[in-house]
Amino acid sequence: MPSIRVLSRDHPVRTLLVVTSEDALIFQHSLGESVGNVLPDNGDTQRCLVEFANLSSIDFTGYRTLGSGYGILGLVTIGQDVFVCVITRSSKAATVRPGETVLRIEDVDFYCLNRSEYESGLYHDKDSSIAAEDSNPNAGMTEDPFLGLKKLLNDGSFYYSLDFNLTDRLQDRSDKSTAFDIDSLDKDVLWNAYMIQPLLVFRSHLSPHEKQLLDSSQILTCVIRGFCGTLAIPATVNVLSSVQKTNLPSMLTLISRLSSLRAGTRFNARGIDDDGNVANFVETETILWVPPRIAYSYVQVRGSVPIFWEQATGFLPGQQKIEVTRSVEASQHAFNKHIESLELEYGAVHVVNLLSELKPGEVELSTRFREHIRKNLVDSKVDFNKPPDHALLRTTEFDFHAEARGPLGYGAGGEIKHELLHSLNGFGYFLSEKGRPSEVNRSGPGNTSVVLQQDGIFRTNCLDCLDRTNIVQTIISSLALELFLLQGNGVLSSEVQLRHSTIWADNGDALSKIYAGTGALKSSYTRHGKMSLAGALADARKTATRLYINNFSDKARQRTIDLLLGRLPEQMPVHLYDPINDLISSELDRRAAEFTSRKSANIWTGTFNINGRAQGPDTDLSPWLFPQANDQDTDPTIFAVGFQEIVVLSPQQIMSTDPTTRKSWEFAVGDCLNTRATARRTPKYVLLRSGQLVGAALIIYVREDILKDIKNVEGNVKKTGLSGIAGNKGGCAIRFEYSNTRLCFVTAHLAAGFANYDERNNDYTTICRGLRFQRNRSIEEHDAIIWLGDFNYRIGLPNQAVRDLVQQANYQRLYDNDQLNLQMLAGRAFQFYNEGPVTFPPTYKYDVGRVTYDTSEKARIPAWCDRILWKGSDLRQLNYNVSNMLLSDHRPVWASFACTINVVDEARKESLRHALHAQRRSNPQVLETQPQPVHTSNGDTISLEPIATGLPPPSSDHRKWWLDNGTPVKSSIHPPSRDHALNTYRASNPFSPKGSPDWAPIAASQMQYMDARGIIPMKPPVPPRSLTAPVAYQNKPHNALGAKGNVHKKAPPVPPKPNSLGSDQNSTIHSRSQNGDATLSGPTTRQSRRSSLTSGLLDDNVSEEISWKPLVPQ
């Protein structure tokens, strides 16, 4: 029975209600202009109002029912419309244990927040019978914009549960409460994460009580994609002899969770990405529940070969060309990320590679795969010919096609078990047991004890991770199940084996349909244990169908998947505005001083281009790291050390990163810092994080005593060399949060060359926009940002002139011609960044080991290549200087900062939030009397509170503090008296000494048309009547009331120009206008208006004697 209803109302504002038996979610699409405190629509983000309320507080007048359903999948923007996606039909797919049911989505519907046209039935599928029978298909009948998304969600591959966290395997939720906790969902396998994210953000703003009510209403639904199924084993089958027999059947369940991180169709999603996510990555869990108290689980995974490779579509099966797109060195980092993520999640990993040793493309993939495994840092010391018990990574290569050519056919796949038994016994399986049989009906784990845990996993792959993988994973699952039953004095009976094979065949077909568009090949063998003629014919049909789908349908399917996951470039997110919580948040911001304190931290930053010198780490770095070594000085809390060219930038090096040299510099910096800390008996420094992009490295050391206040440490790199594919140029960034202040450090090595400042500007833009941290956080989204590096900007003066000015220490003249300074002034790079006064000589280029500038044949012009720039109101620069280390042709630069660290007392803030919630509920107007922030057209928020006592509030495009303390910018000037109107034909030059008056007297009959500003609107005259006296408006031959005719619209009037450009025929008019006594007696005729337009369009009364002078200081 449906648990929710969807209602709508169009007036006064379109509103959707999603109603349960007790509560409701209220949605309203915001208009372009501000509604209350609603953020205006800036064209990039669709904004909606949302509120969670009890039914008793809602007036249902004017609402109509649109439909019913079982839950909300989220919100999505398609074009300019915002839709709520609701599950309207579902069916039971699996029962893991009593009280743990999995439901399959059978149908969804989309309800538009901002338009009601979709409810009328005018929008439908072009391919439907209605559209086909329409004689004029263009007469208003169009396809629903959400049709593709609807078909995708209705394909039977999406599942959800209202009883437990379906994204977690049984082992991970064994020690958790049975209460459904939406915060613990695994986003990697959550397929509606993008759609439901705005609602989860809204939920996070609710009070704990409201959050509990929203969760208990089960309105918000989270889905996975893959397969879920259960087959009952009759109670008459003795599964385990050691378990007390009951009249309840055992349940064999299979759950496959497809990752959403690199999701896509067969030829559109291959290999790995830079984050270590692979295509077609599926976690499959076999669960056996034996009543009354035994729960068994075994997990294995599949995924594409984890290297960078692609495969083009084609019409010859098996002949599609495989192309490896990156070298081993350029792929190793992503491969390591993938393996490390598996080890962190599952423990030891045993790779089962089923690729062919005869097909050239698969041979290349296997060779690369093998090489990456050997290079993996975790497994670099493992002997692959022996299965040591402590190995975290092992591999087995099994050419399935070659083995199947033998007399056993596909049955030869069973021979692989001899290669896997050692790891199978070592990994174990998960086993839990209820404590008391009397509580068999309880589904919670509160009385459940964990007997065994699975400590490792098999990772199986072939080319597509479909057909061969299905057979081998079925064998592995069967071996693990048999091992469990044997250890429990049971036996893998034919009844259990039959159901196990059937459910695995169903699983293979489902996963194959998702990825390739058809059921799995060889599923007849998986299901029946033998290959029949009918099965072979079915495989041929599936192969032909795959060719068609992959060549003609997959592109559209891929786009729909990207739409669901929010990955289309033009896709706009949905912003939910919650009025109450946003008001409270604004009030909390205004009263931040009540729960926020501040402290200061000293930050040292430095940059040094090593020029590839190998002896660098052996050099004493204290003159650079501690240039002001004074016992009275407080040493910095944070050290951010940037290097460039720590390796020689050879063609081999620029495509990969060798961490060996970086680690040497890490040790050298750490040793120098801690030697001083030991001497001064201060807390030692610890390496927080380091990052490297080929020759550029960034090393962050922090003092040990502040580690407890640092969180969310992240790093990333961005290449700009060779159009972004080489790392010889680019940036490396590290960000973290120190208490409640977000810090970001970026070291960069930009394009070289005297005249390549445009390329350097582009490199900066690429790094600033393209370098992203987790959750798509950019560099600019931080409170304090410091760039340090070899930016390569030069000085635009001749060589000898620069050297002479250096000798004279005339650094200001040099700085005036510095390319970076000029580019920043022009707004082309490092917009809104600051640089301290440059009071030191250029840092490049020196003779190595000497204090003289370049004396080689090239004779480089000295320049300030090495710079430190910063941005953020929390930063204050203390020093900016150079260190005279002769190691390189560059000189190291350093700068020190005092940074204000904001510390928020979260407990006190939450207490104040609760108090404001209570005030709001008792008195709805309590927060509305407070000054609210102004939302600008680009979405920025400007507070109307002054930044300090005695100062006016800040100005904006709409308010100026010098205009009556913040009244609207556009001022209203009133006429001197009621019988005067604004002279719309006054001179264009307001400084003309003989100009016409600003105000003109009007007749009493025209006063009724004048508005509050003293302007008579130029309205069309009434129908024809007897002509009145000619216009006596002496400075023009026509008046404002004659501007429009009765029928035809005229073009806008030509702006008046100076009199010196006019003709002599207007001299009489000019002489009259200079008297200044204009009067307005009545409307002109159309004839007089036409004659005035042709008599002279360039009239005005600017005197010939006026001499124009520039407005510059004299």
C-alpha cells in the first residue's frame, strides 16, 4: 500500500506536497525575484523552498491529488524545469533475514515544481501510439524531458530497503543498530546520491527531533543498482546438522552493488580513472540465513582491468581494438589508489585475471596488469610463485577460453579452485549467531554475536567483467559456501546447489543487461551446469543484440546515466531554501561572537627551485627555514615548503612522478626543523602531508601540539605541461582545516620563456579552476590561500638596464616593469591576491655557487621568478625576503604570516540554535525584525551590519551608505512646484552655461497625467479630435505628448548632439530656446510632429564658444 501522497496547488504559488499519515514535505519553486529572504535565481541554480511540517499545520484548500507512491528519490533539473522523482510502484525482491526486506523499483513518476503542463497529458513519448497516430506531431505534442530517466529507473535494476542499510554488507552492519541511519550510507554505491543530496542537506539543518520524524516517515529513499534476489530452501532440507531444526525455511540471498563512481555502458566506461575507480565495479554478497540464529555472508568483487585503456565500438564481435592510453609510470598512481582502497575496505586481495593469452589486445592488458602489480608499493616484496600467509596482494592468471577448448568445455573452469583454495581458507567468511533462540523474531543485532569475519577478498576480472567472470565467481561462491557447511557439520546438497546456481545465473544476467544491454553469455552453463544447443543459440542472439545496442543505443544510455548522477556539463543543481533554518543560520552568523573565539598562528612559507641538483638535501637549510634565528622569536606553527625541479625534467620524468627525491627533501626539512625544536625544547614538528607533481613538491610540517585541531587534510595536483598531459609544469596543492579556518597552500611551476606571460596566465587559470579536492572543493573556497613557487614572470627591460638597476638597488623601477605585477594590475592573473613589498634583488638567474647573475652565453635577464602571493582577510604578512643559498641558479624566497584562527564552540552554538528554534516557534516574528542580508544578483550575500561600531553598513549595487543611510541608489528628484514637469528636452550637457531649464511649466489640464517624479508619461493621444493651438514649447517644436502616434510605433528618438553639428536652419529655434521661458499649452498634431522631426535632428543649445577640457588635475 502506498505510504505517501503527492498533492499540488498552482495559486498563489505553485506548491507540491509530499504527504504521509502524519507529516509532509512542502516544495515551492522560487521566482526570479526575491520572495521574502529567498535567494534570487541567477540562471545557474534552480532554487526551491522546502519545509517539513505536521499535517495539522497545513491548509489543504486548493490542493489536488496528483498520485501516490512509496518514497522520494530526489530532485533533478532538466532544462529549466525542476522535478521531484517519486517511486510509484515497487515489488518485493529479497528477504535477507526476517524483518530485512529489499524492494525493487518497478515504476517512478516525475512531478514538476515550477510548471503544471506535465499534468495535462500534452507531453508524452514521441514513440508512443498517441504520437504515432497524431496527424500533426508538431502541434504541441512533445516528448517528456524526463522520459529517458524514467525508463532507466524502471528497468528493474534499482533496489531499496526501508528496514536496513542496503549499501552495507552484513559484516559492516553487524555491530550497528537496526534503526535505519541515512548518515551511514555508502555514497560509492548510492545511485541517487546526486538527486537526494539537496534533501540530505536540508535534513542536516533540522533539529534532532525533526530529523527523527523525517527519517521515521521514510519519505527519503536511497537506492542501489545491481541485483537482489532470494530463494527459499525448504525446511525439509537439512542445511546444517549442528543447528536446531525448525519449521522455517532457510533463505539464500544474493546482493550485487554496482559502484556509481565510474558508471557507464560497455564501451563508454572502461578501465580506471585518476581517483582509482574502475568501470563495472560490483560487490557481490552471498548470504545464507539458517533459522533460527545463523547468518553467513561471503563477499567478492569484480571490476575492469585497473589501467587506463579504451575500446572503440565495432560491428565484428571480438575485433574491437583495445588501446592503452597511458604509460605504466603515468598509470601507477591510480592503480595504487585502487588496490589500497580494496585493502582498506576488505583486507588482503587475491586478483583472478581471466584474460586470454592469445588475443593481442587482452595480452597487452594482462602484461600491463602484471607490471602494475609488481610495481605496487604494498606488494613489491612478495614472491608471486609462493603464497605467503602475510601477502596483502596475490594474483592468479587463468586463461578461461584456452581451458574451455579442452574436452571438459566450460567445466574446465572448475580447475581454478586448486589455485584459490589457499586464499579461500585464509580469507574465511562472515558468520554471526543469535544469542537466544527465544528471540528469533527480533531483527536487531543487539543480541547477535560475531563468530567469524571475512579478512580478504577475491577480485575477478575478464575483459568486460561479465561472462567469464560470472562463471568463476559462481565457482568461488560455491567453494566458500561448501567450506562453511562442512565446518558446520552440513553438506552442500543438490537442493542448495541448484538454488545457488540459479540465483547466480540471474545475477549474471542482471549485471550484463546493465553494462552491455543483454543477458550474460554462458548463463545456460551457470544455470544448469552444462552447455546445450539452445544455450549456444541464445548466446549468438545476445551477441548480435549487443552489437546493435553498443553501436546505436549506448550513447543515449550513457547520457541518461550521467544525468542521473549529475555529471552532465550543462546540468544545473537544485538549491533547496529552507526559510526557517536559513533565518536561524543568518541570526547565528550575526551572533557569531557569542560562540567564536580567535587565536593567532604563525605560518612560514618558502619556495626554492632546486634546478635538479642531487646534492640539495645534504645542504643546511636553517638559513632559509629560520632566517631570523633569535631565541626571543616564536618559531612558526606551520611550515609550508615548496620545491620546483627536484628532479631533472627529462622526457621520461615529466610523464610520471618519482617520490624518492621528494622523500629525501622531506627528511632534510624535518631534520632541520626538529633539530631546532630539540635545542629550544619546543614541541617537535610532524609531517602533515606532502604532494608531488614530477619536479614540483609541497611539504607541510605542523607542530605536534596542534595536530588535534587539524582535520580534513587533502591534496591534489594539476598538470599544465603539454596541454595538461605532462607534469613538467603545473601545481600541487594541500588544504586542511585548522579549527574552523580553512587553509590552502599551492606550489606551482608555470610556463617558462620571456614572452610567454599569456601562457603563464593560462597555467594559473587552469590550476585555479581545474584543481579540485574532495567534494569538488576548489582552491578559492578557503579562508586563507597562499601560492608559492616559480611563476617564471620576467622583467620587461633590457638585460643591462636590469643589471644596472639591481646594482643601484632601484627595485621599485624594476617592479614597475615586472610582468607579474603588470598582469595582476590588468586583472589577467592572480586576481585579488596580494604580494608584500619586494625589497630584495631578483632571484633568477645566478651562476651556480656564485653571487653573480648569469655569465653564460645566453646571459639571462635577472628576474623575480620565485614569488609568494596570498589572499584572505585572516592573513597578515610579516616578512618577505630572500635567502642567500648558492645551491641553485635560483635563490630561495620565504615569507612569514600571522593567521587568525577561528575557533567555534560547537556545543554553545548548538545550544543557541535550539534556543532560536524555540523562539521562532513561540513567536514567528522574532527573527524577522533582525537585519537580514542582501542577496545580490550573482548569489553573493552582503550583510547590512557594519563591520565596526560607528561605521555605516557596507554598500552594494542597490544601496549606498551615503544616500540617506542606505536608501535605494536611484534617487527621486521632485519638481519645484506642482505646476512644473521635467523638461524631457533639456540639453544633454548638464554643464552648459546657457542650457534650457530642467523644469517646464505645464497647463492645468495636463497636471492629471504627471506622476510622482514630475514626469508626464508619453501616452498615445485619445481618438482624433479638433486640433488645438500649436505648441508654444519654445526650445523644441514638439512636446512629450506627441511622441507616439495613434496607430504606428516610431523608432526611438535620435539623441541630441552639440549645436556646432547642426544646420543653419535651426538658428531661430536656438535663439528662442536660449530665452529659457518655455511653456506647454497642448498636444501637437501629427503633421507638426513630422515637420519637427525633418527640420533638424541634431539640434541643441550648446554654445559654440564652449571649449572642452579633460577632467584631470591641473
